Amino acid sequence: MTDTTNGWGNSTVATAYIYERIHDILDNEDTEVLIQELSNLSSELATAFHGDTGVKIGVHLGWNNPANPPHN
């Protein structure tokens, strides 16, 4: 059987919404605002992933494993 989730389990995302958010964020000329908006989007996605799956995104990505630290 083919894995249609690409390893992301029950997580869902509104692709057009995310595309629009990223597009709007990249339109910011103020780098500080751009950085803050990307950080906000990242937090929103982490919250949505947890709501969809019951698993925190860092745990799913293995960031709780010292051999696989998060990317900064």
C-alpha cells in the first residue's frame, strides 16, 4: 500500500492559505516584520500540526533526539 501522507500522518494544511500567507509575508519590505511574520506562521503551523495529530512537531521531526537537533 502506498503512503499517501508522505510521512506526515493525519496532519492537514490549507495549501492555498499557506501560499497566500507566505506571499504576503515576502511582500514585507521591513525585514523585522518579515521575520516576525514567518515566526508567527511557524508557530501557527506547529499548533495546527499538534491539533491534527496529537503529536508536537518537534517530536515528530525527531528534534527531541540529541542526534537530530532542530535547525536554527
